[in-house]
Amino acid sequence: MITFFIAGLLVHVVFFISIFDIYFTSPLVHGMKPQHLPLPPPAKRLVLFVADGLRADSLFKPEINGTVRAQYLRYLVIEERGAWGISHTRVPTESRPGHVALIAGFYEDVSAVAKGWKENPVEFDSVFNESRHAWCWGSPDILPMFAKGASGSHVHTYTYPATMEDFASTDASKLDTWVFHEVKGFFNSAKENQTLLSILHEEQTVFFLHLLGIDTNGHAHRPMSKEYLDNIGLVDDGVAEMVSVFEEFYGNDGKTAYVFTSDHGMTDWGSHGASHLSETLTPLVVWGAGITKRLSDLSVCSVSICLESTQADIAPLISTLIGVPIPLNSVGVLPLQYLDNSQHFKAESMHANAIQILEQFKVKMKQKEETTLSFLFTPFLTDSKQAEFVRHARELIQIGRFDEIDGCQALIGLALEGLAYYHTYDRFFLACSVLLGFTGWTAYVILIILKTHAGLRNGLGSVFVSVGLLVVLLLLLQASPITYYIYYLLPVVVWFYVLKEWCAGALTVFLSLCYLWSSHRCLHGRDRHLFVGQVTPRAVIFLPPPHPTPLAHVVDATLLVHTEALPHRNAIAQTPPRCNSLNAMCPQVLQVALCTYVLASTHSSLQQKRGLPLFNQLVSWATLASSFVLPLLSSTRLFHRLLSILMALVGVYLLLSTGYEALFPLALSWLMFGWINMEQETMSTQGMSNRTELSSFDFTETIDLTRIRQLRLDDIRRSYFFVFFIIIAFFGTGNIASINSFDPASVYCFLTVFNPFIMGGLLMWKVLIPFVIVMCAFESIQVSTRLSSRSLFLIVLVISDLMALHFFCLVKDYGSWLDIGTSISHYVIVMSMTIFLMLLSIMTHILTSRRIVIGRKMKMSVLM
């Protein structure tokens, strides 16, 4: 069983990782030539203001009483000194991906998550790198990644201590005040430093001011709060002051361009990361050298009346204004509507943009051609077709028809399509290989359940070894990544073991045909809920809204399904037996009461801007640590151990809650007790002899192997119920929303200073707590029904794998971002559930069956 468990865990880890190699590989390529603009730029320098977490409507819309929050920025537009518009971001709407899109011009893949979005998983080019000099002030979480990726030492960063990013701070706007103060001090000192003064007057210079106060106040107090709105006014005043500093320092030479924007927005409840319009619509205000003067009515903030662009388009705009090459990895398209230049300049700029993207296409095509066998390579376009588009764009400029730059735009569209084509070149074959491995693994598990083992056919091993060697040879010839060997060889291994069972060959072929047929239907968008739709309750949705779902709806749905399946109406009404060592529960009850006080006290302290009390923080961490130990000190009697586990987990969940979702573990636990009683009642109604009361069961008892029964149809129902309750645990109170959207409010009892790894770990444990409760109940049912845990777990594994196979066929990377995120989330969640179940089965076995006994000599022994 141990060997099978390890093998199954490794197989599912491979299946889980495969989706990232198929859909989330880095789009970056290297080796392109920079494209220099042959005409002089309109600006010598550019100042980039990024107000982190600023929503578009919060900036543009006036308040109810008619007052204006950002008077200076509105003045620039109304007085025809600049232009304004909306910038569309992409998910995930987080700080690092947003800044990469703004400054580097491409949308970063999720591989950066593994490093907390602080390091560069793949080095990339940026506007800062292409500039002659760049000075940056702001957060230590953002600035270092651009300095690290720059060639040379011309990118200078000034950051405040990470401890200043405290969500419990009395005034988070001090982060922005620090930036403005440092910039003023920098220019004052430059006046007395001739070397620095000379460098600052060079062309192609960028100044970057990262303003984090708005985002921090939004998380701590929500976007509609006075703190958030006042911080907008402070930033507006600071921008006006900075413009005066720059203009005075450079003698009002008219060669400074300014860009004001945001990396992402924020929901009404203070989170971001998803695809709501409040998160994806960000403001864009540009003014100064080379910028068009556009009179606009700001009384109504509507996408239909303003200039629109994508976030990646800002990088080409910055590069064009100061005359540096567009970042080599940029996929942004120059927004000509913001430029105030001649048609010749616009046409040359658009042509350079088109050639820059085409260079990426050429490198990508060459890489794929060199790593693919010639008879297997299918090019996107012929060389003559590419040359035709380049020649057409150049002719438009040379003959003076500068009002017709459709050729350049067509070339950009074509190159972007080609990049996508070669980026997904191996996707179909990898997906087919993973699909084949999935079906083979599921068929093998079914064969094990049916216990139809047989000997190896003559010569079968040699055939599969030959196939494996052939696959390795083809991959070697194409210089494929090491992960490709795993994806292509895994189906060979699993199907070898499937066909090993010769007596079940006909069943295997039938199952394989059914799986492939259903997968084919799924790939074509039909029968999308062939299997999963039958196990998904109507009240449970796969992507809950980011705000909490009413708990009553969840409880009603679960109790409805549960009561419909009851064989006897008094099954749930059975009262749990009294425990002889009930007094041992008193410390845990007091601990839960203390956690309740800590939660209320922390909330009150943060509301009054007094920070996180040290006592509350110590109690929170102590509660988290003790939750793994206290259950092991209690009796191993079934109900007593379950109650002890519940009390330990409820305290931690309470500290990680922001509202009434804290009641969910209690409701789920009551449902689990009802399920345990129901299954025991079912055993008695089926005529089982020697019925044992639940109060007499002990997790440490060794079950007589002769009393372990064979599988029955009822066990399939038990496995089905288990998967159903796991789904309830996943989506009951919107737990996944706490990970999909970043909201640090859940961890304020533990820490308030930003730390992505610790915060992410705490949120992950919050999500896993309902899992542990359901797993403990499942362990209890295995003990009380005298069923082999291996057999019951294999049925659950088959059901989970069928769900994962279904969602794997529905993963896509086209359509709306909501559709893409939903399809990917479904597969990741189901696969994570399967892997977590394997790992949590070990954890729950320890929590239920192990006991720490402290003797008179304080000697600790573990009882199996």
C-alpha cells in the first residue's frame, strides 16, 4: 500500500504540474535586436507615477457633494494640458504583474508566483534597462526586480524598510509622503553635486515614483473609506509638488513628459487579484512633452467616452516619448492617440513597434524549428509572406502616405498571432499524452479495485520497453525539456500495468474508449457537465464571489442533500454519547473563548489605529502551534477525539476569519457527526450482526482482518458522499476567494506587516481546516463500518480522477479572462484536492489514532 500511495502521489503531482508546462510556460525569448527610432524624441526625460491600488472611478468621479478628490490631475485635463483614459489590466491583478506590464510591456506568466513575485523567474528587458539612467523610489517589493534585471548599474533604487508596509499602521499614507520627501531631498542634493547634476541633465532618463499608500489603506480600511479617499488627495497634492520640483530643476525647458497610472484597482471589500472591473480598470493621465492636449468631460467616468489602451501599451508609449528602444519582450502596441507629433513620427514609431514584435516572432520560430524534427515542423507563415508585410509597412512610410499605417498594425497583429502559435506549438501533443496517462492511471486503479490481477503476457514487457526507448530517442533528437520526458513516458508506464491484467483487457479497452469519447466531447464544448454536474450541488458554485456567501445557504444545501439520503429520520437526531474524560475538554473550550476575545480585541485595536497588540499576536501563534498537539493529548475514543480535533481547529479558524464564515467549521462538524451516525444506522438496517455502539469505537483498536468485509454498492455511495463533502469544504464559505483575491484582513491576528509567504501559508491552512474535519469523519466511518481504508480510498481516487479528467479537457486560454481563470481554477482545485487528500490522509490518521501520554517522569510515548 505504501508503494502504491507513493506512486499515486507522484503520478498526480506530475498531472498537476503538467498544466503549467502546457498552459503557463514563459512567453519570453531572447536574442532580439533593439529597434531604434531614427527621429528625435519629443522628451528628454519622463516621470512615471504609479499609485498602487488606485481604482479608475475613485480618481475620476467626483464625490456626491460635487467636491473633487484629485484637483490637480483634473486641472491638467480640463485646461487642455494633457490627456486621460482607461488602462485595462489583466489577471492576476497583483502588484508585480501590473508593474511588469507597465514597465516591460508584457504579461508575466504565473511562474513568478513560486518566488513570491519578488524575483525574476526569467530575466526580461524593461524601459529602465533601455534608458540611459533610471531613478526609482518606493516599495522594496517592486523596485529590486527591475534593478536586478538591468544590464549595468544605471538603475538606482531607493526603498523604505519593509516594516513600514504595516496594514495596522495608523497612517499608511506615510509611505507616499516618504517617497515625495526623498525625491525633493535627492534633487536638492543634486544641485550641490556637479557629477550628479551633469548626469541628471542627460537625455533618455526615467524617474519612477511608486506610491503604495493607497493600496495599503484600501486593504486596511476598504476603498470607500475616508483613509483611502484622503490618500488620493494626498497623492494628487504630491504629484503637483513633484511637477513643480522637476520643472524648477530643469528650468521649465518643456522636455519633461509625465505619466500617472495604477498597477491594478481594488474591490469594494478591499481585495484584488481577480477580474472584476473595479480591479481591471485603472486610470491613465499623461501630460507634458509630446503629449496631445485633449479636452474631455470628466463629470462622467465612462469607458465609452475616454481613450482606451491595455496596460502593456504604456511601455511603448514611455519608450517612444524619450527615444529609447521598446523593451525587447514587449507585446504592447503604441497608443498613437496620446501622441502630439507629426504623422511621419507616428508612422516611424509604429513601424519600429511592428519590427520589434516581429523580431520576437522570428526568434521564437527559429527556436521551435531548431528543436523540432524537420518532417514534424509546420511553420506559421512562409518567409516571403513575412517579407511582404515588412515591405508594405516600409513603403507606406517612404512614399509619404503617413495617414495609412494599417500595414504596420496588420504586421503587429500577424506577429502576435505567430508568437501565440509557436508558444502553444507543443500543447496539443502534450495534452494528448497527459490525457492518455490520465485514462491509463484511472483504468489501472479500477482494475485494482476489481482485483483482477493476472500475469504478464509473453513479450509485452519488451514491446513497452521498445516504445519507451523510441519516445526517448525522438525527444533527444528534438532537445526537449526534461519535463517532456515525464509527460510522454508516463502513459507508457501506466498502460503497461493496465495491459498486464490480461483477464481485464476487454474492460480496459471499453473504459478507454469511453474516456476518450467523453474527452473528445468535452474538447468540443459539449456535455460540459457529463460527470461533475451530477455531483455538484446546486447551491455550491465553483467560483464564489470574492465576498462571503451567506452561511445559511450552505447549511441549507448540505442538510437538504443529507436528509434526502437518510435511511432513518432519527439518524441525525442521535445524541453523541457522553465522554468519560469530558473534563479534559475544558482547556480547549477556554482556548476557543480566548480566541474569540483576541479576534474582537484585534479588530477594535485596528479600528482605533493602535496596531496589533503583542498579547493578541502571541496568543494567535500559540493557538496555531497547540492545535497540532492538543488533540494528541486526548482520549482516542471516537467521539472524544473528534471533539478535541474540532475544538483545536475551530480556534485557529476563528482567528483567521473576518466575519460569519467562522461558523462554517461548526456547521460542517455537526453535519459530519450526522453522517457518521447515518452510516452506522445504515449498517444496522442492513442486518449486520453484532452491531457496535459508536461510543465503544476506538481509533487505536486493531481491526481483526477476518472481520474486514468486501466492497458493496453502499461503499460507492459513501465515497460519493465524501467527495461531495469535500466540495462543500472547498466552496462552502468562499474559502477559495481568500486565495484568488489577496486580502490580508484574514491574518491580522497573526501579523500586519506584509509578508507574502507567511500570509499565503496561513490562508492555505485556513482552506485546509475544513478538509481535515471531513477527512477525520471519513476515517471514523472506515473504522465504524469495518471497511479497509485502502479499498474505500481507491473509490474516492477514481471519482476524483474522473472529475480532474473532465476539467482537464475544459482548460482553455482563450475567451474572456473570467472564462480562462474559471477553467484553469477548476482543474487546479480538483487536482489539488486529490493530492491534498493523499497527504491529509496521513495527517488525519495521526490526529485520530496517535496519542501522547505524559507519565510521572514526563516521559512521552506515542501509542499506535
